[in-house]
Amino acid sequence: MSRTMLSALLCAALSTFASGCGEIPQAHAATSNGNNLSPQMIAEGQRIFRYDTFGDEQQWTDTLRMHEVVQDLDPITALAVGLKVDADALPPGILDGADLGDPAVTVALLKLDAVVGVHAAVDANNRITRLGITCALCHSTVDDAVQPGIGHRLDGWPNRDLDPGRIIALSPAVPPAAKVVYNSWGPGKYDPRFNIDGLNTPLVLPPAYGLLGIRNETYTGDGPVSYWNAYVAVTQMGGHGNFRDPRLGIDIRQSPDMVTSKLPALRAYQLSLRAPASPADDVAAARRGRVVFNDNCIGCHMGYTGTDNNSGRLHGATETGTDGAYAARTVNKAYRTTPLRGLRYHPPYFHDGSAATLDDVVAHYDRVRQLHLTSQQRADLVEFLKTL
Ligand code: HEC
Ligand code: HEC
């Protein structure tokens, strides 16, 4: 029996997907699900994830004129809307004595490609001529090693400080009525369908780590990683490429296609991003909490992925007591059981952020699913969730 099979069986026997069991051994990972996860592929995907705009300057520069907005944006204001600075892209000492109230510093940072998720071309007169965004804008943050907002990249971690709506609303090209909607979202949220159906139920930016072994992405399980990557790159970021989904009546074709050929490497990189390790604060409580979890939660949050969606299952909003308005806008009209990974690192929870803390999540389920948990069981369950 192979090591992979053995560890899968052991994990199943222990009915856990906690640390260790979600880890796919390297040899298996290289061909996981038929994906090429070679180091070269992953490195190329990392480059795309961090720096590739897919030609979306057509949206952010030509249409939204964000290059003009950013030209006058000082770093303090940029950090206040949640933009992050990659400390590793900065030559030593460059921030010493820098005036973070001076927009010229923002331009200098862009020249160094140090603003996470924003890629710009700057001319000899320090004017921004083209500007676009990358996947890292919403799905990376930094560890604040230098100061809040400035540090080493954490790819796959959702940027819950980022206020994408407020940033888009800065554009002179956005009509006042749409600005009201964009400004209503708040930090850490984005509505990836507002520009398609005009409705407004923003989603919490999800992590893009811990996806290996998960069949369908998005809160409503719309499709696999590359389906959703193409959707976002073309219909949301405004990338220059193709995306087609007859279920949504979308068929966008732009030549040259700067998206499709990049999807395999981009997928490899995302699948390589593991959820951060989460050691228990209180081992005994977490152990007791696992029992509560197995009794009440594992029917849906099953296996090492923490989701029953790999078998195609979805759940109506009433099953979990969350708001059904977002699901109603999607093809499936129901929610995917969210895989539980790195939970303690990315509050708030549920698609709409309606649970601020893990205590709120547990109190919510206790009420909605009438679990009648004791306060001890609730506290233990939270300790267990913190280890996922
Ligand atoms: C403007 C912010 C934003 C940008 C830029 C963005 N995303 Fe997302 N991403 C989201 C939101 C919001 C969702 C949740 C969508 C849903 O569940 O319906 C999401 C969902 C995802 C998911 C699914 C996670 C899960 O657990 O289901 C992945 C993977 C992902 N994005 C990867 C990417 C990649 C790769 C790119 C670049 C091509 C990208 N995203 C660009 C906001 C963004
Ligand atoms: C009937 C199936 C089902 C059961 C039972 C269930 N869940 Fe869920 N869980 C879901 C679905 C579906 C979602 C996504 C709901 C949403 O976002 O609106 C979810 C989301 C979550 C989230 C949010 C994750 C995130 O990243 O936002 C947590 C945490 C969670 N569940 C924990 C639990 C716990 C703890 C239990 C047991 C007390 C439990 N679930 C029982 C289906 C279930």
C-alpha cells in the first residue's frame, strides 16, 4: 500500500481533517488530480498571481482612469484603504525618512513593484502611464514586519483590510449611483456579480490557500479553480481574454487572449498554497471540541477537505441559517459547505461575514440547528475550530 493511501486511510479512521491529514505528500502532490504541480509550474504561477495584470489596464487605466487617482495618492491614504507594501521589494533603508504623506513616494513604490496587487508603468517624469491589478490585490496580505501594512507577502491570505469598493469609487468614471453601492461594501468585501446583474450582496474575500483536493471553488461551488480564475480575470479585473459560461449568458472573447494560457500555472500555484498551521491554544479543550464537531458538524464538513461538496452536494441557505440572497444570484442557488482552513486567521465568517468571530459561528449553529450545546461544549468547539 502506498504511503499516500495509508495516510488517507489513517486520516479517515481518525475522522479528522486537522493538521497533518490535509497534507498531501510531495510525491503525490506533483501529479495531484492530474495537475502538474512541478516547482517550475508553481514558480510561474506565483509570478502570474503576484504581478500579471492580464491586460486589465484596459479597465483600470483606459476606463476607470485610476492612474490619475493613484498619481495623487499619498502612502498614508493608500495604506488606509488597505493597500499593502512588499518590504522585500524595497532596497534597504529606502523608507528611512520617507514622507508617507507625499504622493511621490507612492509612485516610487510602484516603480519598485512593491505595492501588493498593483502593477504600474511609470515614465521618465514619474508620471504613471498604465496601471492594472493582479490576483494578489485581494488574495495576499503582508505580515506587518516593518509597520502595519508593510511587510513580507502572505500569498493566499485574504486582504481583509482592503476596501475594493472604496478604491473603485475613487474613479472619476464611476457614476454617482454606483459609487453609493461601492462605498457600501466596506473593508474585506467585494461583490463579484454587481457589474453583471446590478444587485448588491457583497462577499467576504475568501482565502486562496488550502484548496488542494477541493473540487469546486466559490461560496456557491460554481466550478473548479480555473473556471473561477478565468471568470474573475476577465469579468471583474477586466483582463484581456476569453471567458464563456452559457449558464450565466456570458461569452467574452478578446484577442489576444492574455488569460487562458496562464490558468494551469496559476492553478498550480494556488494548489501549492497550504493553509497556515494552527496549533491548539488549549490542547485538552480542542480534543473535547473535536468530539462536539464530530457529533454536530462532520456530516457536512467532512474528510480532510472539510466539505461534502466533492460529491456535488450543496445546501440551501435555510440549512445553515445564512442569508440566501447571494446564492439566489448564482447558477446553483445554494451554498457549498465551506472548507475549513486557517479559520482563526480570517474572521469574519460565512459568505457575507455575518459571524464576526468563531464564538458567533458556534452560537449561530447552536441556535439555528437547535443543537442545545452546553457553554462548555461551545467553548471546546471554538478551541477545536481554531486548530483547523
Ligand atoms: C477584487 C478582489 C478580487 C480579485 C482581484 C480576485 N479575487 Fe478571487 N475572489 C474574490 C471574491 C469576492 C471571491 C468569492 C467569490 C464567491 O465565492 O462567489 C473570490 C474567490 C476566489 C477563489 C475561491 C476560494 C474558495 O474557497 O472558493 C479563488 C481560488 C480565487 N478567488 C482566486 C483568485 C485569483 C487566482 C485571482 C486572479 C485571477 C483572483 N482571485 C482575483 C475577490 C477577488
Ligand atoms: C447542513 C450542512 C452543515 C452543517 C451541519 C454545518 N455546516 Fe458549517 N457550513 C455549511 C455551509 C453550507 C457553509 C457556508 C454558509 C455560508 O457561507 O453562508 C458553512 C460555513 C461554515 C463556516 C464558515 C467558514 C468560513 O470560512 O467562512 C464555519 C466556521 C462552519 N461552517 C463551522 C461549522 C460548525 C462548527 C458546525 C457544527 C456546529 C457546522 N459548520 C455545521 C454547512 C454546514
